[in-house]
Amino acid sequence: MFSYFIFLVASSVTFLCTHQVSSQGSNCTENPVFTPSALVVKYGDPANVTCVVCQKNCSVDVSGLERPVGKVLQNGTTMLWTVDRLTEWGISLQCYYSNGTSDQCTTRLNTTLYQPPESVSISFVNHTEMMFENQQYTLQCSVQNVAPVQSLTVTFYRGNTALGHLQSRSEHKKPVNETFTLNITPRREDDGAQYWCEAKLELGPAGPQSPPVVTSEKLNATVYFTTTTRKPEPTTIKSTTRSTTRATTPQTTKSTTTTTKSTTSSATTTTATKTAVIAQAITTPQSSSNRILTHSFMCLTLLLSALI
């Protein structure tokens, strides 16, 4: 609200300084008229203005146009003021006439001589390193060699987002250097954003159609922030697997061992039985033919035993 009030005051001052102001006595039927009614000129440019002293039935004895620079050409009640290169700051023109009385009818035209900013830069105040989330920092925008500074508007930006508009309270007419500051509190979303500022001369309807604008370089921001991570909950899958393995492995081994022992014992018993039978057959007295048969039977038995 306060900045808006300052803006209104600055606009009013600009209006008064760039428009004609008339003063008239009791016997003035009309006042001199300037064309254009406001004069805004860039430093070093040529300028001209016309003053018509009296347009209707008026008695003019003495008339003139007072000026600090330039020349005047007069044709009846019309005067033309010209200057090849305007470099005088804060000048005004005064067109007047008198009608034979003690009153003098006068109109004054205040001129606005402007100079766009020579340069604009942006930086942090007392800070050159990275920024941290939710901490306050101060940006400053420095404008060099600009006039009139009371018509200057500075805007801070983050990317394409305007952060604030500021104006000067200075009343200097000549070029000055001015610094504007703005407090910011970066967020984690601002990491990698670009900060910059823009200086614009608001010269009103009489000024150039495209107001003079100068922008700063872009300032890359690095914002550090902390992250909160949750620890994973413990799992019981591995413990269950180990318990099962420990419980079942010994049982399986014992069963395998028992089966092996049983199989070995049976094989041993069978072999022993067959050997006994063969021994008995050898020791028993038999005939020659029987011995042949017995011998054949023994060979067959041994062959089968080897196969088994």
C-alpha cells in the first residue's frame, strides 16, 4: 500500500513537471498555449515547441518567450522555440504577453530531460555462496547513471515471475546512481532458478511510446535443502528359512545313513548265505558226475553273486 502511494506521488510530480502551468491576472481573457503541452526529450536530442500567445480577440502590446537555451522565431502572436541539442537539466520555458494593463498573462512549460540507465546489475548483499532453504537473503539491483530517477521503476524477477516493484524517493534531475533492495526466502523449488532485475523509465504519455528498459544479467541460484528418509522395517523371512534348514537337514541325513546301513547289511547276509551253501557242497562227498554238476553250479553261483 505504501509503495502504491509513493507511485501516485511520483506520477503527480511527473505530470506537474512536464505540463504547462498558467498564471493570469484579473484582466487576462486567455493564456498562452504551448504545443505540445508536455515536452519530454532524451539527453542530447533536438527539440522544438510552439507557443500561441493569444488566439481570440485580445489586445497584445508586449509578448515573448523566455528560455535558457535555443532560439525563438516569432510570427505575429505565434512563437517557435528550437534547440539543436538539449543538454540543460531542469529547464523551463515561459511564454507571456501583456495587454496594456499592469497584468501579465503567462504560461510556463517544464521540460523533462531523460537519460536511460547506463547499466543495470544484480547481486546478493553480503553473500556470495550457496543459499539454504527457508533462510532470508537480500537481493540488490544497482542502476547506473539514470535520470530522472523519480520516474524510474525497478522490478525484481525470479524466472518470469515478478517479485516486487520499487521506486526511488530522490528528486534529482541530473543522472544519479541508485540501488534498490528486496528480501527473499528461497524454497527448495527455487533451486536452479534465475534472479534478475529490470529498470524502466515511466515518462508518461509525452514520453517515448516504448519506455526505455534496461535489464541486468541473470543470477543462477543454488538452494540447499535437507531430506527426511524412513528406515526400512526388519523382515523375518531370512530367520524362518534358516530355522527350517537347520531342522530338516539332520533328519534327511540320518534317514539316508540308516537306509545305506540296511542295504549293506542285507547284501552281506546274502553273500554269506551263498558262500555257506557253496562250502557245504564242496565238502560233501559226491560221484564224478555229481562233482561236475556241483562244480558247474558253483561257477554259476559265483557269477550270479558277482553280477548282484
